Amino acid sequence: MQMRPWFGDEEKKAISEYMDEDGFITEFKRTEKFEQMIAEYTGAKHCIVVNNGTVSLTLATMAAGISAGDEVIVPNFTMIATPNSVKMYGAEPIFVDVERETLCLDIDKVRAAITPKTKAIMLVTANGRYPKSGVEAFIALAKEHNLKLIEDSAQSLGSFYPDGRHIGTVGDVGSFSFSAPKIISTGQGGCIVTNDDAIAARVRRLKDFGRSGGGNDIHSEIGFNFKFTELQACIGIEQMKKLAWRVERKKEILKRYQSNLKDVTAVRFFEQDLDSTTPWFIDVMVDRREELQDSLKAKGIGTRVMYPPINKQEAYQLPGEHEVSNLVGEEGLWLPSAGQLTDKEIDRICRAIIEFYDE
Ligand SMILES: *Cc1c(COP(=O)(O)O)cnc(C)c1O
């Protein structure tokens, strides 16, 4: 398997303890505590959890003032949830290519894609990495054109910019996901982080039917139901306690792969700043991708091809050739990335890769 869920007895015990209380299960104190833990860890003023990391992007952008017909610049290499989250309410994702070294948005191409209809840039910090151009350049560009900067930091919990600020907290609003493969998981789940009081208040209304206050039936605007549950929060709290260790382990795993495979020119790593950022997956570009996958599979080693260029997905079918995302579509591969991997297992995987290219 390329990725395995990572829960233990602590989660089991927390749920069982909660169930012995007279709880409502829907979001309440445990959820608040989970939100506080994330706010504290990331340094964000506000954290609001919702039922997944796609809806969190939908609400983040809506609360930032994006609406139907607006253009939002997104990378052509990302999980498809990034563009789909704004499609949900009729905004238009505009696909822009990414940098070869980091797979984050290429700022020159972003600048060229801005039109009078552009309202936001969605910066996806791919695998915890930040763009080579630096996030400051994105903040400046957004300011210059009066755009919102939204950070899709679904893959970046535990990753910081070099100035020490947590990824997701420097734009107008950021979003994380707690889906099964992410560094911490609540099965499904996501959250919005922001330092903007108005955006936070609007997200809280939008996720709770547009209620003007908790539990009342006075609706100041049209909202929906994207609430969390206490059972997920019980798991999330225990997962947050394990985050610091996971961050360290994920870094060690990448270092071990890099060192084992340093002489293999057929396997190329991206530029990951391990002082500040945490790789979520082990992503590489490889020669003879399909053959390598088959050879590893025969040895019981699971891999997964990275996201294809989104503009060429049947769901979008948009014209344009985006060089880097096209290349990822041909060469990008996720190697086994589970946090539970032992050094011995990593060494075995690397030996299998070396043997394949030596043949
Ligand atoms: C995982 C992910 C999402 C979606 O999160 P879900 O919780 O699965 O809805 C969005 N964007 C990126 C970059 C992701 O990796």
C-alpha cells in the first residue's frame, strides 16, 4: 500500500470515554478544543472545522467574497478538489502551470493569467512546499491587483514558511484537510484558518445554515450545513497530540529515500526545504514509470501515479499545454509514504528501485 491509515488505542479510548458522557455527538466542546489546538499550533487567530477539506475551500473563498462568475487562479497540478471547490457555486477556476522545482504556482504565469474578472489566487502548497518565488511575492501580487490570496494548505499541516509563519496563515484565508491520507486524519474533515474576524464569522454562519447565532433560528444570510461531529473531534484531538512526532518522522523518511537513491538519476526529487516544511507524500519524477510500478508491485510495493494535468481531465477538457503539469502527468510518482514505514522497509523499497534500474 502506498498509504495506510494511522490510528491507535488513544483514538479508540477517547471515543469510548466520550460515549460514556451524555453527549449530543454533533459538534460542541470537543470540536472547540480541536479547533483551539489547530489555532495554537498554526498561530492562526481563528480555526473553524468543517466536514472536509473541499468544503473548507468552498467556504473560505465564499467568505472571502468570491461568487459565481468570478475567476479564481488555481494550479493545473493539484488535487481536483481545489478547482471543484469554487465550481460548486459557479466561480470559474483558471488553470495555470506550476514551477518544476516545487510544483507550486508559477508566479509569472499567474501574473499573465490575471483578467478584470480575476478575484482570487489559490496557492496550493504542494506536499508542504512553498513556491520558489516566495509567498511574499504572491501577497504583493494579490495586493497590486486587489485579489484575495487563498492558501490551499491541505497538504501542509506541519509546514512553515522560512520566516516561521505556518503555511495557511499568511494569505487572507487558508484551508487544511483531515482526509484519510493526510498527516493527521479524522476520516473526513477540514478546517479554515484566518486572522480576519469577518471571514471567520462568515464561515461560521455559512457552515450553520446562515444562523446569526449558535442554536437560534434567525438567519441573516443563506447558509448550509457543513458541521463537524464530536466523534471526529475526539479522534482529531488525539491526532494533534501525535503531530509533532509525525512531522519529524515524515522528514526522516524523505531524507532516507533521498540518501538511498542519491545515485539513481532515473529518480528525481523536488526541492523540499526540510528545515521548514514537512513532506506529506514521497513524490518523485521517474523514468519508465509504468514498468517501475509493475516491478515494485510484483514485490508487494504499492505506488501511485501523481495527479494528471487537470485541464485534460474529462471533467474539464480545456485547451492549453502546461509543460510542468504535463510532465508530472507522465513522470510523477508517489512512492510508499505511510508514516509507519520503518527504516528497514524504506531500505527494501529503495533496493527494489535500484535493482529495477540496474537490470
Ligand atoms: C486532500 C486535498 C483536498 C481535499 O480535501 P478533502 O478533505 O479530501 O475534501 C484539497 N486540496 C488539496 C491540495 C488536497 O490535497
